[in-house]
Amino acid sequence: MYKVKILVVCGSGVATSMHAAFKLQQYFDEEKILVHIDGAGNNELESRAPNYDIIVSTTMVTANTDKPVFSAIALLTGIGEKELAAEVIAKVKEIMQEKGDE
Amino acid sequence: MSDLLIDVENILVNDTVQNHEEIIRKLGTLLHNNHYVKDTYTQAVLDREIIFPTGLQTTTAGFAIPHTDAEHVIKSTVAVATLDTPVIFKAMGNPEADISVTVVMMLAISDPKKVVDTLRKVISVLENEVTIEKLVKATTKLEIQSAFNEHMSNISD
């Protein structure tokens, strides 16, 4: 089965992206869906985005990317977190299905 | 044991400042005087705050978590300030939105990989209404320090 790759981005790749990535991983563990999650700084986004399926970012994404982008703020404050997780999970399932048919 | 601790010397309680720059400078001066950061740290935090603002609205209070790159830091820690009157920080992820901030947690991180778990626990304060209430109501540095320590020890690894 295709393993969806998610890049979690913040300003420097130091603080908030690691926390957001950890929180997101927990949701996928609960769903028993295998995904690959990496953290990165905003300056790496443009070069690394092509290798990932989904971008989740705590900063405004200004880099050019055709990948689906989600805001990670909910993963930091907890406000709207379940809704965000549900959206990302739905997108992951969609990508798994698409890639599975290839 | 974690090697990131909240030093009571880097805490300000019910402080009064005019704007976000002033509280970043105050905390940066404390961190520098207490040998946690280099003299380049404060300006680097201020510069970064313009490009990547760190205001975050939680369910009960506005927070800011200003920080910068590891090269400006000597020893990892978190400086904390609670404010008498909130000041405006721009919102993380949305520089057009204002957040009225009451609690500032300024992160000084020298080696992100070494402190990743502790850092995660510090950031998880934002989701914990009980800890936030303790921070906002604290009247002494020790109360702030113990609110953090309690929070950290309650979160499992």
C-alpha cells in the first residue's frame, strides 16, 4: 500500500513543526494508517515539497507548490484540532486510493 | 532528565510593557545577562517575529512564543512573561491578524534534537487550560515556574 508522505513546516524547522508533526502522527497511529511525516523549515519548503504529497504548515505558505496545503495552527492551540486532523486524514485516504490504482 | 529547565531568573510576572518589541527586549536581556543566549539573540528574535510572527490564540489567553535559530543560543531554556495589560503580536500563519497576548514564552533552543520532547511539552501548555489559568493568575515567579514544572511532569513522554 502507498505510504503518503507529509511535510510539516514552520519558520525555522525548530520548534512548532516538530510539535505539530508529533500531534499529527498520533492521529494517524489512532487510525492505524501508515504515513511518513517529516519536519522542515520554511526555507526548505520549495526544494523539498516535490518529494511529499501533503504540506502542513504553521506559517503562511508563500512558496510555489501544487501540493495540498493545510494550516498547522490548530495542532498547536488545540482549537479546531480534530477537524483539521479529519481533513488531513481524508486527504491521505484519497491519495492512498489514487496511488493504489496506479 | 531533561536539559531544558525554566530558570526563575528568566521570569517576569504581571509585567507592564508598551508593545511586543519591549517584552521581547526585556526577556532577551534577562536571557543574555543569565548567560543563556549570545548578544545577537534579541535582534534575531525581533527580526524573525516580523517574517514569522508567533502570536497564538488559545481558548483562554493570547500567547506568543518568539524564538530564533540555534546559532544565537548558548544553553536551551524558556523565558516566560505574564503581562499586566496585553500587547499585540501578529498571528502565527496569518500576519494580517492581531493576537492580544497575555503570556509570552520566549524559546532559546541551542540543539533542537536534544530537547525535542521537552520543547514539545512546553508548547503543549497552549492546549492546557488548567496550566494557562495558573500562569495568568500567578503573582510570583515561583508560581509560574511551578505551573510549568507541574505541567511538564503531568505530560507523558
